[in-house]
Amino acid sequence: MRIDAHQHYWKIERGDYGWITPELPTLYRDLLPEHLRPSLSRHRIDGTIAVQAAPTVEETEYLLGLAAREPSILGVVGWLDLHDPNHREHYRRMAAHPKFVGFRVMIQEMPDASRILEPAFVEALSSYAEEDVPVDLLLRSDQLGPLIRLLHLVPNLRGVVDHIAKPAIAEGRLEPWLSQMSEIAGHPGIYCKLSGMVTEADHAEWQYEQFRPYVRHTLELFGPERVLFGSDWPVCLLAAEYDEVFEVIERSLPERWGAAERARLYGLNAKEFYKR
């Protein structure tokens, strides 16, 4: 099974996508399964993991409803605010849906990333870690320090770093991203998504070779058993078409990688991580 482990769907009229404005005409429109289907077919993708794009429980419920009608959605990663005292109530309701596979912590949107180190947050995350709930971690590379400290407090977390933590690809900088990702990869329960990279480069003038060092370092750190392919469609359309995103990965993989490693990257790891 081939799985795109990170993509989004939305209906603009729902009104909770504050970051999608008319100034982003590429994204400011309904983008739904029928729009992605040709790309999935072209690359022999059997199904996807749909990830929340708005910080609301209502959007997660919308995605779960969409998943109930759309066979290609294998799982939904919802939104959960661990600072909300009612997070358990929301989680239980979402987890009752057969296609709910976990939730995403949007560290990227926190004015102060150290909020993830607050005792109530750590306690909440630890409880989900005890239950082996998959957790997506959305953050920028300049927020990796607090995440490293969090993983020492919750060492048994089943987590996946989205978008290789958004390093400074446009500037070609590797450090301190590389050293910090090395620490994170030392936690065996943490995976990494090869996703969201094209939008970290110059949207108009990126080159395929820019991504190779970031992809290869990620593969060296996490190994073929803990990396997941994700298109980040339709956000990727700001910089690249689906075909180009796929080509970025293909051109960056080590020459020694064969069918077994590709099978893990393009599906098996996602299936295992999200328990599909």
C-alpha cells in the first residue's frame, strides 16, 4: 500500500481557516478529494492521511465526516488543544470515529514555544503517550529547543515531526537544525515526515538539488524505518505541483535505496505509525 501521509482538504465557506485569505488565490478555494484524485492515481497512491488545517474541533469533525464518505482517506489527524481542560472530552468524541488516527500539536502557532513545557501540557501529553496515541508535531526549526526538552519529559511519545521541522532551505542553512534533529532522532518513538519542504524554499526559483542535503540528513538520522512521505497538498501548490513534490523526493533519495526502503517511505511506515 502506498500512502501520502500528509495532505489537507478544506471548504473556504466553513470560515475557520484564518490563514487562508484572498491574498493567497492558489489556496483560497475549495480543495477536496476530487481535486487530488488525479495526482494520487498518477503516482499509484492508494490512500492518504488527511491532517487538520484549522485550530478548531469543528474542522476535525468536518474532516471525519468527509473521511466517512471518501475511501481514499485512510485516516484523519485532528486538532487538540492540550491547554484546554476539556481536551479529554474532545479526544474521546473524535476517537470514537473509526478513521481518527491521532491529533496534531501546532507548536508553530504558539507565540512562545516553551508553553509545551508547562506542567499541565506535559501531564496531558504524557497521558496520551501512555496510551500510544500518534501525535503530529508542527513546528519551525527555531522551535526545536523546547521540543528536545519536552521529549526528555515524555520519552515514550509516539510522535512524528511534520515537514522535517521547516529548516532554512531558502538560505541553505543546516545548523542548528541538523544537530537538534539528531537529538530528536535519538528518541525511538519519534518519526519524521518528508513533507512541506518546497514551501521552505524560494517559491518561484527553487532547484531540485537544494533539497538533497536536507532529505539525506533526515534519512541518515531516522533511518528508512521512521520516515514518511507526505505531499502537503494543497499547501505545496504555493511553490510546486504534486508531481514536482514527488520528484523532489525521488531525486534526493540515496542511490543505494531499493524497493524495500521505498516501500517503507511511501506507505509501510505511515501504516505502522498511524496503526492503519
